Amino acid sequence: MICSLFREYKLPFPLHEYQKQDISYLASVTRSGNFSEVGLGKTIVSIAIALIHGLYDGIDKILIVTPPALTYQ
């Protein structure tokens, strides 16, 4: 699923193996949170999960929770 997803949606950089593992796991559960350390690519993982759920599962609403300081960046 991940390979076909990113063949269709080209990334400007390759995913790391841990990001692929995160995407695979998070896409396989109904409720999840991504609590990776700073700088490990939570944004691209979250985008991938949103794409997977939107394209394959028909989910049209996703809640993203961020600290208030990030809403202005």
C-alpha cells in the first residue's frame, strides 16, 4: 500500500525505513497517535496516513492536534 501510494504521489525525498514502519502500523489501526521524537518526520508520516485513510478507507475528516505555537507557522 505504501509503495503504490508514493508512486502516485511523488515525494521530494525518500522515506526512511522507520517512517515506512510508522506508516504501516498507523494505517493498520483505527485510532492512533504519532509521538515520534522531534525531527523524525512526523509531518510526512501524518500526510501519508491522511492520504491512505482518505483514498482507501473513505475517511473524510481527520483531527490533527498541535501545540498552539505551531498554528502560526
